[in-house]
Amino acid sequence: MKLYSHRQAPNPFRVTLFLAEKGVKVNTAYVDFMHGELKADEFKAINPFQRLPVLVLEDGTAISESCAICRYIEEMNPLKPLLGQTAKERALIEMWNRRADLRLLNQVSQVFRHTNPAMAPLEQPQIKEWGEANRPKVLETLAIFDTQLASNQFVAGDRYSIADITLFAAINFARVIKLQVPEELGNLRRWYAMMTERPGVQAALQVMKETSSA
């Protein structure tokens, strides 16, 4: 297998963290999307949507989309399940993971992609007003997660899951838009501090800090 990834982008980071938590190592090639490498014919043949990450299997099958890659990794490595074990648990994890993805990570991404001048070549058209309109939505969503964590150790209940990974990736990425978890969201801040102490999180953050090509 070969994983096409990026060291700092949030969706590749989700897969990096998932792999670290599962204890799975994958041959990884880092793609520099800021310098047009996603638009190269070689990469477009792998993923015509020109997005990262992409996992290419030994038979040549290319799996893109973070959650699809994580599901494949989970099926091939069922120990330390991160997608749930019962029908109810899997459904709740999926629900909270999609909320963290669509209602938070996507909002943070919209702010970043539409307000950062460096993203202008990749985001056409870049609409600053749309980016700024998403900023208060980020705070609204964080408050909802804070309420959820008032009675749950982890995002989807009492088991660590991919929902925690996605939420952590979203909050970690929010730093690029100069946004931190507000002081009054104590449950969310408690959870975030707990997350940063996990060995898997530490390993994934170390990969993010590295700048040399692999």
C-alpha cells in the first residue's frame, strides 16, 4: 500500500492520526499541493478530484476520502476498533464524526480557503465574505460539542473513536484562522487536553512538525 498525503493539511492529518492510533504503518508519499503537484497528470490519474489523502492498494485500487481510507484500515486491522462494535455504537460514532466533519472541519476550512491570500490560486473564486460568514458558525458548533462532552468522556460516548480524531483535527486546524476553544467551553478544553496526552496524537503531531520529504 502507498498513502499519498500531506504533513499539515487536516484531512491527511486525520488519516495519519487514525493510523497512529491503530499502530499501522503505511508507505507514505507527501504531495505538495501548494506547488501544483495535485494537478500533475500522474496524480490526476489516481484521483481526478485532485484532493488528498489517497490510499493506493497493491492491486492498484485507489481509495480517496479520509473516512473511506480509515474504514478500509479498520476492516483490515480490526483490533483497537475506532468505528464502533455494535450497531448502536457504530451509528452514534458515524453521526458525531459527520457532525465534526461537515459542521466543524468544513466550516474552518471555508474560513481558511476563502480568507487566506495564499489560498487564492487554489480557491477560485475566493470569496472573503463567505469565509468570514463561517467564522461565527465555528464557535456555534464548538459550543454544541462542549455540551455533548459534559456527560461523555469522548465525543460519541465512553469509547475513543474516529469522531474524536475528526474533532481534534478540526480544532487543531482552527489555529490557522487564529481561533482557539473559548475559555467558557470547559468540557471541550478538558477533552482537548486529554487528547494531546495520547501517544497516538503525539506521534501524529510529530509527523505534522516534520518538514523534510519522506
